[in-house]
Amino acid sequence: MRLKNTASLASIGKPKGTLRKPGFMNVSQENRRPSLPLLRSKGAIRPGLSTASYPVSPELGVTAPREVIAQGQLTVMNRPERKLVLTPRFQKELQVHLSRNLPVDLNDNVKEKRQSTLPGPPCPSYASINEIQKRIKEIINNFSNGLLLSKVPQLYRETYKEDLNASFLQQLEFWPHICVAEKICSGGHKDLLLYPVGKTAHTGKGDSSQERRPQPPLLKQTEETKAIVLHGDFKQQIATILIKYSSGLWAKALPKIYEDTYKATLPQDLLNNLDSLSDICTVDYISGDPQKAILYAKSKKQVDENLNVTGKIPENLRRPVEQQPKEVVQEPQEEYFENITVPPLIIPEETSPSVLVVELNSTDEVVIRYVGKDYSAAQELMEDKMKNWYSQNASTSQIKLPAVDQLVAVPAEEDAWLRAQVVSVQDSRIKVYYVDYGFSEIIENTRAYKLDKQFYSLPFQASKCKLAGLEAFCNDAALVKMVESQTCGKIFAVEILEKRGDIPLFVLYDTSGEDDVNINAACLKALCDKSLELHLQVDALYTNVRVTNVCSDGTLYCQVPSKGLTKLSEVLQKMENYFHNKSATEYSVSLPFCGMICLLNCKGKWARVQITSVHSTRTLDVQFIDTGTVAPVKVVELREVPSAFLREVLAIPPQAIKCCLADLPLNISMWTLDAVLWLRDTMLNCSDCSIKVVKLDDRIAHVYLFTPANFPDPDRSINRQIISADLWKHQKDVFLSVKPRNLLGQGDAALAKLPSLEVRSSFTDSAPSTPETSSIGTALTMPPPLPLAQPQEQMDVFVSLACHPGYFVLQPWQEMHNLEVLVEEMLLHYSAADEGAVSVEKNKLYAAKVKNKWLRVLIKGILANGLVSVYELDYGKHELVSMQNMRPLLNMFRKLPFQAVTAQLAGVECQPWSEEASIVFRNHIEKKPLVAQVQAIIDAPNPWDRKAVVYLVDTSLPDTDIWIHDIMTQYCMEISKTS
């Protein structure tokens, strides 16, 4: 499977200090729901005030509430008239399960309801809703030309010395009795422009209801206002300046630039009458301030034509002031491509998004397209709309003179229409870049059509990324060709390492086969020196072979003398000398990722390693490239390969050759522990082995293995010795009791005894319980009990496991870092220690290897097939683990209290919970940091048997606290009504 970074503590959203907001303090319980003071200094839940409603679908027999926010004193017991409203997320959670008995489409009617009724959180202050609406209306009435929605909270705070709940901002556009709202989009940002009631929002010709921009402010003429006479040369100079700014120029910056360019002063009143420049540029007003506008240059041909016609004083400016109209209404102008901003492409938030590689000319600029609902699917939908729209409007949309950087629509094959940007213009032909596909093409300019504004809303789908680990060879011809052949036109899963900067850093994975392939690492093979490769020959004998690693399935890695091995020794010696004269800490690995090749100092010598799995920001697994050994290490121990030696290091092929013993079964999952340890002891201590190759597969060599004393007699090979001893076979339903240390150092003498090894039945659940002792007879200590909050107190927790409201597992939030450190230390210790099998007993503490991590566990049961049932004392999960993955739990790992605390939810009746209810509960709390208010602690002799009864509160939203027992209570009430 693909090896990826595990979710670190930081990715969960660790707060600075506590999950509780200011004012969250100890209080007494009132009725069935705890009565709390303000959870926040503003926007808090008060005792008896209901939480935000959650929309439920009409299929459940519930209608949306009529009022936007419920008022008055409501509790769990006295608010049956308030209907439960489930969030769209909840509807999605239940869709699969409820589809058995209920209609599938749960969202349609809810969406229709929410357009007119938007449920919100409780009132943020003690003022009534009517009072708040009155205050907002008074503020907006002071701005006849409109007020941006984003400015309302600040003005409200300054006027009334009180913060405005952010939920009201989302509802203002649905309050026509308070204001008139107009959506605007400028500079890539969307906002609402609010006008007093009775004031018509400004609209322009061709503007859609969703993307209107504020129109030019009304010019009120006074006696001090003078007509501005701008001759053609003056406007031509301004037009020349604006052409240099294809993305637009702020009007307030024009005077300074004009003075620097022409050593002359711009007329002072020009910024108050930007309409006089309408014949040479397009003016985009951002707000009611006439100087807060962006000027966009028009094409040179248009400027020349306009200056010939309108180079005279505008007629309305020549008239006396008293004859001028009070409002100068600008004539509608043609909207050009620069006026509409296309939103930027947002990198998907999912852990492993999919991408299509479109084009690759360098590993630092790989053109990709994201695959998914909001990306490729949205693009297909847009192109369908383009096809329909241009089939009816193409004749009126053709562009006569396309301009550079202009966005256009281009017809393609099968009546498709694509978005493109003009790159260059040459006579009757233009070069366009297809912004959604990432390639360019030269076409006739008659194929360029005006891109309608409705097709500006989707971000350009063609994006770029860099491939991690290949930066130093981004322009290497052989490498680029290799990457191109492996990636172009294919879809990959990606691991996003870094989003900073314009181009993110990716690792590509091919998931089309049985095993996921790291493309970045695979393509590095293009840098290998073919002359250094070793090609084994069938029936050939090789001497002076060194066995470097023996795996649990009986496969082994060997080093065979070759040119590559000699070259490797030379390069590693040069790096040893280099680091001797220069501090190696300068090359510490800052961003580790799977497939990365780096250096590790092992037993005083530098070795090449490749990262295979990243456990956390501090520990990871590496494989020694030239020995085949896999080991966990700390990140601080790794070093990047100095750039001076990088190509040499990558040019040497891996020197560890994977082999298997001929005549022994292959792919039997795992040998017995006795066989593996005997083979390791026999071969790893032998410096002069020999092999005979009998068969070659794509990935492995089948060999006969010899010690120096037995070469080259096949009957005395290691293969024959293991077959004679029958060590490799799995003993079904039995456990080998032989101690590995009894075999170490005895060599062939021990083999005669092995067939008659004592075998006993596996342990049963009735294993006796005795005081725990270590291997040297000393008593093992029990960790101290985990300190918990007292009843009516709160504590920050993380929910590691949730089954239903009657059973879930908490971890203290403040101790999660210490637990992470403990798991890393256990991983490093137990992976390095080569201990044999241990005798296990029920209800005893051990260390167990679970999914590549070593965890503290309690034995719950022993099965007859070599597996044991364990309870993870720090995470609360039950797992089945092989006996071979059990180790004694040392005292050094018993200092931290066991972190898992079983709990049940307070405020709800104990009952058999349905699968649907459990899903709702689980999706609201599992893997989330929450605040727990303790109602009771049920003590027990053993720390893992203690139980807590708690209320759970989700405080992740900015101004709403979600009480989980409220959700479950209302859910049960609504389900009971439908039954």
C-alpha cells in the first residue's frame, strides 16, 4: 500500500492552550442539562437558551422552523415544539442507511426551505433580534451610496460598544425590510454591498444577479466643480501608461506614475471625474469612493477611434452648473475581458486527491488537472453549458481583433467549446493557451469568440506542481523523458508535501496495480549508471558473498562483489571525508517524505537509505538501499545528500540483491520464528558465503546458499539443512516453545535436535494470573492512575473511538503530545531489539506491534491459532495480534498513565442505539477535540475499568457551542415521531 504521513497532532487543530473559550468555568448542573455561564465573551450560550438548530429532511416528517432564531427560555424538556433540523452533512451520513426504508434524496426540500429560512445560532447579546435589526438599519441608512458587508461588524462595535454575531451577517441579504443587498465581485473577492431600504441597487447592462459590480458614484456638481478639458494628446499619454498594466491600475496611483513618466502634473480634479477617461479605459469602481477604482486599458484601435470622436469636451461638462442634471448616468459600455476576475484554483483539502498529468517539460513545472466533483466534474458541466450557449449565440460573439491576454472561447472537435487565453497575435493567426487543459495551439483568429461572463466563475483547471526529490534534475533530459513516459495522460493519487508558494510540492502514486508505486522514486532509476549494474547468470557460482538481511518470510538480501559495490565504497568514503571537515547538521532533513533518498550514520559509517514510512514528525522507517534492512529511526539522524555527491550517489544501483532459497516454498507469508532466527545467526555472522543461481525472476533470484565449509556440495547447502530440520514449516495451531537464545552460536550442532523440539498447545483463556515480573525476576510497576476532572468540572479531551452514546473512549487533550513521544520511543526500542517469542498470559500487560506501531496492551484472550486478543490501553481499541508481535512491557514505558478512558454520554437515556443513531453520534465526535463536562466518575480497581459519564461540547465553531446530548435527544424525538 502507499506509505503516507500519518495524521500528526497538529493536523487535528491543536489550540494554543485549551479548547474552552473565555468564560468557560465550573458551574452546577441544572435539570438534565448543565447550566453554564457565557462560554465566550460574546456569542455565548446562556442557561436555558437553545443551541443552533440542525436541519432535518422532510422525509423524516419534520418541517423547517419558521423563525430564523428561536427566542425565549428553552431547554431539552420544554422545547418539543422546536423541530429538529439536520445538517446536510447528517443527511449524507444517513443516506445509505435510511435508504432502506426512506427515500434517498434527503436534501432537495431542505435546500428550498433554507433559501427562505436560515437557522442560526443563539442571539449573541442580550439585545432582542428586533433591536439588533433596528441598529443595523440605522447604520446602513448613513451610507446612501452603499456599505460593504465586511464593514458592518466594525461600525456596529464602534457605535454600540458590542460585538455583532457573525451569523447575522449571513442573513442580512434575506432581510429586505432592513436593507437592499447587492452581490459584488472585484479583485477576486466577493462581498455584499448594502443599501438603505428604498434605494435601488446599481445595476449595469449585462450584469448577472450574482456578479454585479458597484457602478460609478453619482457626480454631484457644485459651483466649485469645473469642467475638465482633456485634449487627445493628454489622454493618449494616459492610455500609454495603462497599456503597461494589463491587470489594471489603481486610480489613486495614476498621478504619481504620470508625473514620473512625463514630468508633468496630472489635473487635480481628474480623479473626481474618472468618467472623462471612459473613451481610453474602463473604470471599475470598487466602492462609493470615486477615487477607489481600477483603470483597465482599452485596445489601441479603440483608443484611436474614441479619441477621434470624443476628443472634445463632453457636452454635459460644458453646460453651466445649474443646467447640469443632478445625476450623470454613464452610458452602458462594452465589458471587456479584463473587467472580470476568474477565481484562483484552490488545492483540494482531501488527504490524497487525484490528478491527471497533462504535460511535462520539467519536473519543476508539471501541468496537472485535479480530478473530482469540484474540479473535473465541474469543468465538464461548464463545457456542456458552453456547448449549448454558443450553439445559439456564436454568430454574435465572434471577436474581430483578439488582444493579448484576452480570455476567449474556442470551438473544438465534436462541437465542444473550450476556454483559452490569447498568448500572441500574428496577422490573421493567434496563439492560444487552453487554460483548462494546459497546452497551447495556433489557430485562425476567426475561431476566437467572446467568452461570456457566466463562464468566468470556474477557476482555470490547468495547474502546475513540482515533483519532490527530483528538483536537482528538473531539466535532466533522461530523467524528464522517463517521468514523461510514466506519467503523461495518466491519473495518479498525490501526496501533498507543501502548499506554500505558487507551485505545490507533490509525490505521485500509481494506484492502478495491486501495489501502489511511488512514481517519484521509480523515476530516479533513470539516473542509474547502467555500466555499474550487476546481471546475475543462471547456473553461475558467486563467492565472497555477504548476506546482509534475513526477512521473516525467509527471503534474504545479499551483496555480491561488483563494480557498483566498489564504486559505492569510494563514494561513501568521500562523503565521510567531506562530513569530517564540515558539520553534518547543516544537511539535516527538513521535509521527509516516502521515497526520499538520504544518508544515515550507522555504526560510524554512512549508508544510503530510502524512507519507506513516515510515522510522525520525529520518527520514520527507512530501508538501507545496499543491505535491504528496514529500521525505524529518528528524523534528526538523517542527512540530505550533499549536492556535490548527489548524482554519484543516485547513479550507483542498489547493491542489495533480493534472493530466496531454492527448493523451499515461496510466498508462505511467514516462517516460524525458530527458522528465521537460526538462519540469521548462521548467515549474518558469516563473511564469506557463496551462492549458486538456479532461477531468475523479475524481482528475485532463486539460489543455493553455502557456508565456506560446505561449498559447493548441494547436499550440504543451507537449503538442504533447513529442509532436513523442517524448520521452515508453519506448525498449525501450536506454538514453538524453544528459546531462540538456546540456538544462537550452536550452528549445525543444534539442527539435529530441532526436529524433536518440544511442542505444546497454545495458551487458553484460563491462563493463571500471577504478579508481573521482568526477565530477571524484578517486579514490574503499574503506571500511576490518570488524573480526571471532578464532577461538574470540565476537561479538554480527544475522542479516539466512538461506538454509540453508551460507549466511547476519551483521551486527555493535554497529554496527547506525551503519548505521541511514548509511542515513538517504543517504536525505536522494540524495532531495534531482536528478542524472541514471549510467554503471554491473560490479563497481563505487554507491548504489541499493531499496524507498524508498538503500543501498550492488555491481553484479553488467547486464541488457538497463534493470535491473541488485546485491548489498547492508550487508544481504547480491541485488536487481534500475532504472538510473535508481543514483547514484555518494560518499566521505562510504564511511567505515563494509560490514556484511554471509557465513557458514556450524560443527558440522554440509556437505550439500545440503532445503527443510524450510532452513525450520527460517531460523525459528530469521533477523532475530534471536544470539551467534556464531567457528571460522574465510576472508579474501579484497574485503571482500564474506570468509566466517566460526561456531557460533550463541540467548541470548534466561532460563535456556537454544540451540545452533543441535545443532538441525540432531538434525533430520538424525531425518529419516535416517524415510527
